[in-house]
Amino acid sequence: MSEPLLSLQGVSKSYPRGGFLDRMLARAKPFVALDNVSLDIHRGDVVGIVGESGSGKSTLASLAVGLIAPTAGQILLDGADLTELMRDHAGPWRRRVQMAFQDSSSALNPRKTVELCLAETLALRGVARAARRAEAHGLLALVGLGVELAPRLPHELSGGQRQRVGLARALAMQPDILFADEPVSALDVSLQAQVVNLLARLTRELGLTLVFISHDLALVRTLCSRLIVMRNGAIVEQGACRDVLDNPQHAYTRLLISAVPKGLAGRKDRPSSQNSLRGDVFEPPPTAVDHGVFTVQDLVERT
Amino acid sequence: MNHWSQALRAVDWTGWLGAAFVVLMLGSAVFAPFIAPFDPIEVRLEDRLAAPDAVHWLGTDQAGRDVFSRVIYGARASLTVGIGAVVIGALIGVSAGLFAAYKGGLGDQLVMRIIDGIAAIPLLVWAIAIVGILGVGPVQIGPVALPNEAKIVLLVGVLFSPVFGRVTYAVAQRVVRADFVKARLLQGARHRDIVLGDILPNCLSPIIVQATLLVAIGIVIEASVSFVGLGVQPPSPSWGTMLSDARSAIYSGEWWLPVFPGLAISLTVVGFNLLGDAVRDLFDPRSEARTLVA
Amino acid sequence: MSTVGTSPSATSSPLLAIEGLRVGFRAAGGGVIEAVRGVDFTVAPGEAVGIVGESGSGKSLSMLAVMRLLGSTAGITGGRITFDGRDLTALGEAEMRRLRGRDLAMVFQDPQSSLNPALTIGRQIADVVRAHRGVGQTEARRVAAEALERVGIRDAGRRLDAYPHEFSGGMRQRALIAMAIACRPRLLIADEPTTALDVTVQAQIVDLIADLRRDLGLAVVFISHNLQLVAEIVDRVVVMYGGKVVEDGPVETIERAARHPYTRLLRSCVPRLDGPVGPLATIEGTPPRLGRMPAGCPFEPRCPCREALCATEMPPLVAAEAHRLACWRPQ
């Protein structure tokens, strides 16, 4: 295969913990959100990343799209070092990696209409003022929304509609690679299916490279060709989606598979009591966000 | 615009009442020469301490000056200080708050600690102390002579800025974390556009509420500073100096001397507060949605 | 676990009987907008019932009505709720308070906001115990420790003194369940208790509820939008849409031979690990908005099998043995 579109090489991200004094005296160990992760994503890949809170999957996404810089290791976008690229905050590379967010109510500016939201995005891609309106409407059609939603504000939309607008906004930049961070976990099941089908269609029709972050293995299975399982900031297993799910090698992958609700079938293989699922053995460690160490400084990363 | 006309219809009567008070006071200040039936400064000892009647609607003071005319002209000093100080305070405070919240790190700490420092001493104590030190009358800063009123406006404005700074900071810190800000960063939008176009608009409601409250406080400060003789200088009228002059009248029975300037202050303060509530609702994009519990 | 699909209607006296329940919101203009529009179903002692539907279907609201926890904006506008022979809608607030937490308990979606961050876990559970059992502090603490132990929190005696922030999300939900069962209620209502949790933790909590039900003889009402999840632990599933019950039956019937188009679609739009790969089934459109309920079947605008009659007339909920269905065009 040719050179990867996006390549993570030994990437780590840690956050200082404790107060100012603790840090000066190096008394508190830093919080490691991502630990020495290497990963190649090729053009046209549809990669699923699964893991629970604290597994580092969202940190990985934030690093890969250039919102935060790694503490160690290198991220290459088409061979160019992302940390170097980030020096130019508004550089042309920005367009190429985009992200769709989990919480649709936080993903859209509550004071901007759908049309304005898309138009200002198109403006940043360099679309001429006269062409923006038509293209915004085209984007709405692409994600299966009617033009009548264009003048609406986010609170006038349903969760599923907002999620699609967020998707349309990311697509407006014509990205090479799209990271979707739990894009459907806040939606009702019927809307989940709609958005997942839409993503599948976009990868087929636009040849979009997609990284789908989720905790729902069954959803990942219908959408993705590759699967990466993460836990505690590290990749514990990866491979072709079908292989990993049919023949999981790591105990944690097996645990995740066993946790998927299985309807009536689940009644049998869930002998009521104290099996390995019990207790807090697998309680995930507190996340960086819980500790309040993942702040905006990291996002606005002094450029 | 559709949203606005819809939202305006949702403003209830208290909001309109507040707006009416504020417009009334602003109108008085601007059109004072056309409204006031008498010269507010001219002394006519033969008319002194007249009770309200058909000629002097609100009576006259110890120097025979028409109280109604003085209340009308007094609106100028009060509102100038109230509104002027709020504008200056908002400019300084909101910028500082936005900067600290967006930038984070050391800049954040520095700005917020300065703000804490100013805010550590109560407003009124600051105001009276500084005016006391600088003395009454214009201040010479280089080639510019700052008139007494402008000095008070500037001073109260600076003292207001921590309030704006903190309110802005508190909201902006939350807004900055929102995913739509990340999305803008990912698009390569300029920091200035993100701060002014995405963050500031979502911080506006509490800032506006704060502004209307502070206009009211500014009016009270002006009254207090003038009351102790450090503000607007006699004979020009302000509600504070009028109250100050009316001290003796409280005992001698000329009730109209303290009541009407006091009423003017109260109505204006209440007016700005009511208006503030209405404007906050108006600026909330979800205000129509809230009328129907979903 | 009890036998799958026991028919509840066979049981002579239900623990909870909801008849013609209506719940409305006060509208801005002064009218009432109904969100629950005539709901009937029963829960037998020890039975586990799942209530399934999308957001806005009225599933949570009807159970909040049972708990009489509707708040100030909503109210019961019609119907009867009978618990253990007593009409809950007729009870005074004081009597209701005695019942709540003792015989009837509820756990909510967000364990974070359901706990007081300023009090220890033990204190919060003990407070409930003391309020209902009138026992002393030491005894209440002992009961609290026992309850925590019962929900699988290790070293419960020591964890009593922990504050909510020292617990993980899953442990907080366990603590809330401990609080709910501390007074040995007869009915536990769980409102999407796992939605905010990770999948493995979700599995643990579902296990726990199944265990508690078996060991304590609890009746359980489990509210969720995930039919697959519900099917793992309940005997019977009530499917709600647009503030009405559209189908109700033994879990096996609902899973294998559902007859309402909505139930079938709801089931097929959730992917399965053993299902086919490819596009998922979807339900086009969105649920009806409050106050804009269609005159006929609420699902008609989205229904692939609709016909003229569906738009004008609400189909009645017709019972056939243990199964009930409201549809003009059953599948």
C-alpha cells in the first residue's frame, strides 16, 4: 500500500497533575492520556476505534486533527509533521482533517443559523460569497436535510438534525479524513441508524476516509473495515473488523464483546452472578477531563 | 427579522414598564431644556420652599429653584455617570475576561489576579477615597484637562471593570470549551473571529444583565459621591446633590425636597433592572422555546 | 431468573395498575398539552416489565407520574394509578412521601446529579433508611452498609464514608440502586439507568438489577430506548409511541413476532453483533412534537404500512391473550 494518509508514530500525550507547587517539585506524576500509540490510516480506510471512557480514544482524535500537540512522538499528515504544521494555526492543512462531535447541542453555535454556520465554513475554504448559499444548500441535501432548515437556529432542530448539520459543516471543508467522535451515542436508536447509514453512504460516494469512534461494537461492525480497541491510553488489539470480532485475542476485547446487549440471546449467556464482569475490576480510571487538567489552553495551544 | 419580532412579542409588561422608565429618564436628560419650565440654577429667594402647586409642580428648594426642573436636569449627571461608567467598565472588563478565558495559562492568572485586586475593596469606598485624594475639580493629565464629571465616569468605569471581567470570564470559560469553538479552530478561523463571533455572543446575556444592574449602581454612586460633596458641584443639579441639600428638610417638613429626587433615582434603578431582565430573555435564543415546556 | 414470558394478566391482583393515565404540561397560552394520552398496563408482583420507546414517547413521564414526581410544570390530567390496591392519584403528599422510597423506588439516568455531592454516600443512604424505618443512626448505617454490599460494592463498611466524587460513574449508579433497595421496596423503577455509562458497566448494572430482582422478589420497571438491552432482563415489554401504548406482550413475542410496524422497525434499526453487515433499517422522519399529535395513529406519518384509516382514527389497544396491540395494519 502507498504512503499512509495519516500516521501516528509512538505518540503520547500527558497532562501535568496537581497544583503549581506540585508541578515545580515534580511531586505529582503527570496524567498519561495516550501512551506510545502507533497507527497508520490509509486513504479510503473506514476505521473504528472502540474503548470506554478514559481509554484515550478522544485524546487520540484531538491529537490527530491538530487540536492539541503530542507530548512525545510524531503525527504525519501525508508525510508532513503535524506539530510543524500547527505553527500556522490557519494553514491550508486545516481543511484536510475535520471532526464531527458527540454532543450535538454543544457542536453548533446556538446563535448562528444553519446557513450562517455553513457559509462561514465555506468562506474559510475560500468559496466565493456568491456561491456559498448554493453550496450550503447542496451540503444540506448531501446529509439528507431539506433547504427549509437553512434559516433555523440549532435549538429549533432535533438532535439528529443537529448531528447532520455538524456533519455537513465538517464536509464543507472537503476533508481528506473525518474523525467522528461518538457521533450517535446521544441519539435515539432510530436516529442512530439514520446517521450511521449516512456516514456509510458518504464513505462510499465521496471516498471519504473515516475514523469512527464509538463504544458500540455492533455499530462499528456495520460501518467499519478496520477495528482498533483501546484501553487506558493504549491500543490493545487491532485488525480487520470482522477478524477481531469473530476471533478476539485480547481479554479486554472479549469483555467488550460480551457486554454488548444481545436481546433474548443475552439471557442465557449471562448467568446471573459473580462472573468476571462483576466488581470494579474493570472500572475505567478517571479521565483527564474528570481531573480538570484537559483545559482550553491545550485546545488553543499557543500557536 | 423574524426571530426578533417573535421574541419582542414575548416581552412581558414588566419589560415594557422598565423600558418606559428608562426612555422617560433618557428623554428628560436629552431634552431637559425643552421640558424644564424653569432655569434649574437661577436663584429666586422670594419663591423659596414653596410646596408643590400649579406653578412649581414639585415645589421649590431653599434657594427658590424649581424642583421639577432640577430633577429633569439632574437626570443628565446621573445617567452620564451611570451609562458612561458601564460602557467604560464593560469595554475593559469584557475584553479582559474574554482574553483570560480564551488564552488560559499565565495570561489568565495575571489578568484575573489584577481583577481580584481591584475587586477586593468595595466600590463605594474606592470611589470616595479616590475622589477624595484627587480632590474636586478638573484633573490635569498632560495636556488634557479632565472635567470633574468625566473623571468620575472614568473612575467608576474602572471600578466596574472587575465585575464585568468576572462575569465574562465565568461564562466564557464554559463557552470556550464548547465543541463549536473546536470546530472553528479546526476550520482555521482567526482567533479574533472566534472570540468576537462565537464566544462573545454566547456570553452576552449575563453581561447585559450585569450592565443594567451596574447602571443602577452607577447612579447610586454618583448620588453618593455628590451627596458627600465630591461629585457634581453646586449649583448644577444632580439627584445626589439634591438629596444632600434636602437633609435638613427631612426634619423641617419640606417632604418634596428629598422625595422627588429619591423617586427619580428609584424609578431609574428599577427601570434598568426590569429592562435588564427583558433584554436577557430577548438575547437568549431559546427564550421562545422556554415558554413551552418540552 | 424467572421464566421468560409469564403472562401477567393471569396473575389475579397486580402490584401496579395504570389505567387511562394522562399527563399534561401547562402550555404558555393557558391550555394543557398532553404528553401521555391514555396509558394502561399492569405490573404483577415480582414481574419485570420493560418500557421501550424513543424520547418523547411518554415512557419516563408516565413512570414519574407513578412516583408523583412530575414537578410544577406537569400534572396528571386523568386516569388511575393503583399500587397494592391504593389509588396513588388520590393520596396526599405526606402519604405519598411515606410510600416513595419505601415501597416504590426509582433510579434515574444520571447518577451524577442524583447524589448530593456534599454528603457521604453512607449518610445519604442512611437518611433514607431513617426516614422510612424510624431506626437509629447506628442501625441505619448498618442497613446502608448491607445495601452497598448487596449492590456489589466491595469493602462497603469503609466506602460508606466516601463522597460521590470518589466513586466512578458505575459505582455511583450502584450506590443509587443501594439507596433504592435499602428499604426493601416492592417495585423498582429504573429510568434509563445505564445510558450515561460505559458498555461494560452497563452490562454490570443490568446484571445487578436482574440479581436483585431474583433475590429480593422485586418487581422492576425498566425504561430504555434499547429493546436489545431490555430483552435481557424483562418478562414483558410495553412499547410506547406518541404518549400511547402501541404494543405490549411477553418479551419473546416482542422480540420474535412483534406485530406493530413501529416495534419491528425499532428492533431492526439496532445493529447486532450476529446480524448482517450493511445499511441499517431506519425509521424515517421524527417523532411527533408535543402538542402536535396526529389525530389518528401517532406513528402514521412515519409508518411504511399506513393506509387512509390510520391518519384519521386511533386504533384501539386490543388484547389477545397476553398480547396487546394498537394497529389497523398489524404485520
